[in-house]
Amino acid sequence: MRMQPLENGLQLAVGMAIELKPRGYHLFFQDLVKPLVRGQKVPVMLIFATAEARQVDLIVEAEGPINKDMLGRPQEVQAG
């Protein structure tokens, strides 16, 4: 399995919910100054092609690499 960026972003209909989870749609953070810690709030700016940008706070639920304990516990994010 290999990660690839979505060159045209993720296409969402108005009011459509998506799941962000390991091995599915997810956010990949690069060049972090320090490691993320469980329970930490991370401000993220969501940018939409046809709507206002929106800042949300995501909460870190697990540390380290993906493992079997993390699978099956997706977080739902409401877009728009």
C-alpha cells in the first residue's frame, strides 16, 4: 500500500460527511517541530474550493505508527 496526495483535493457534496482513518482518507502532517502527543489539540485549516475556509481543532488519539489497536476506530469529520 502506498500513500498518494489527491491532486484535485477531496470532492465533497454540501453536507457530506467523510471519515478520516488509517488506511483510508487521512491527513498527513510533515515537518513537525515536535512529536504529537495523545490528547493534544491540533489546529487545522480546511480550505474549500467553493466555501469559506474553516479552522477546526483535531485531537490526537494515538501516538506512533499505525497498529491493529488503531484500526476500526475512525473519526468522522463534518465538512462544510
